[in-house]
Amino acid sequence: MKISTQLMFERGSSQMSSVQSKVAQTQVQLAQGKQVINASDAPDQASTIQRMKSILSRQESYQSSLNTVKNRLIGEESALQSVSDLLVRAKEVAVQGANDTLSAGDRKALAIEMKALRDQMLSLANTQDTNGNFMFAGSRVKQAAFAENSSGVPIYQGDQTRMNVRVGEQRSIPVNRTGTDAFVPVARKDTDGTSVGVGFFKVMDDLVAGLINSKGPDIRRGVGELDNLQLGVSLAQAQIGTNLNVVDQQTAVLEDTTLNLKTTLSSIEDLDYASAITKMNQQMLSLEAAQSSFAKMSQLNLFNFIK
């Protein structure tokens, strides 16, 4: 009889402890709004939650990369649009300078404006982004894309490396542009009839020199070459526009993916308050019943005798 009573006492005590533990766990769930507090509570569910959070973290990283790429593309687009506008004005000045009725003094005045336009374009070619990186220098982002050589002619000192950044599980987008992609050299016939490549700013300098020296053939050649320079800039702008469209499309895809992931994660991780409160009320009733039963059992004469 002594063993049987002790067993009943231990079972009653264990039952109350178990119910109290469940009530405490439900209260913690309600306080934190989460289904799983410790991984040991539901290992499979905790593993799924961790995996979903890892995927979401990657999506956020892709979105951050997209924002960086978009800001850079917008900066490139703005710089090249300014260059395009300057080239339009340069063409007007060059056509005016090719007029045979102008005097040498008039052409020298036009040369001053042409030189100013050239200097503005050089400054735009060396545009830096918000991080201080040169936009049109390829991967050599810490040095100016174009710098003047010993003869005073700006030459490209970047490289031809194109870097891609991952913006999705199976998607990458170029994040940089080389100077020769935007400021494209032109092909010029040499005196012996062979074609030679002439840099963007060498074309501008030769045109300035032609105006200063009133050399009609050089000025007229420069007028034609300005069209080629404008074409190169326009093609670069078109490529930037295409890349911006890709960024917008990928952003929409990421937003949809992130929303679906968050919805799924919420269903796995977040607590259903209505169900949890109902559950806790049931647990509280069970605890009160267990406490009442244990109190009555502990008042039996046999317990008094044991004491």
C-alpha cells in the first residue's frame, strides 16, 4: 500500500509538472509570436525555417546588387546623355566652321568653344560613382578612364574587363562599362589609304586644331567623324537602356519570389494566436484539474500516517 500511494503521488506530481511546462511553453510562444522557440521543440520545422530564412537572405542580397547596378547604370546614362548633347553642339560648331565665308579669326573663336566642349566631354568620361569609382575605366575603377599623355592627347588607360554581378539564382548582369565601349574610336583613312583607329578625344583635338589653323579639309573630316562619335555614344546608351529594363524585370521577379517565400515562412514560423490562446485555456483547465485532484489525494489519511 505504501508503494502504491507513493506511485500515485509521483504520477500526480509529474502530471502537474508536465502541464505547467506546456502552459509555460505556450505563454512563451504567445509572447514571441513564434511556433518554434527552440530547435529541439520541432527539429524538422526548425530546419525548414532556417532554410527558408537562408533563401530569403540570398534574395535580399540579390536585391541589393540590383540596386547597386541600377544606380550605376543611371549614372552612366546621365553622363552619356550629356556627352550626346555636347556632341550635337560640337557638330553645329564644326558645320559653322566649315563655312568658307568665315575668316580665320572667326574660326579661332569657334575653336575656343570646341575646346571647351571637348574638355567637358573629357570630364564626363571620367565620371565617378557614389563610391568614387570611375564608371568608364573597366575594372581599373580607381584610376581615371582617360588621361592626357605627354603630347596632351587623352588616351584610354582603363582595361577591357567586363565584370558581372549575380542578381538571381541563374541570372547575372554586367556592372561596368569600358571607356572604348562608350567613347568609341573611329576609323580614319591615312595618307596612303590604309585605315587607322583614332581615339575619341584625338578626333576632337584634331578638329580644334583644324579650326585654329583654318584647315578646311580637317574641319570637314571632323564633321563626318563627329557623326561616328555620336553613333558610338548612342549605341552605348541603347545598351544601358536594355540593361535597365533587365534590372526592372529582375527586380519584379525578386519581389514576387520574396513575397512567396515570406508567406510560406510565415505559415511555418508565425503563431496562430487564436489557436494558441484556445490551446492555453485548455492547458490551464487541465492544470487546475490536476492541481485539484492532487490536493484531494494529498489529504488522504494514509498520507497523514506516512507523515
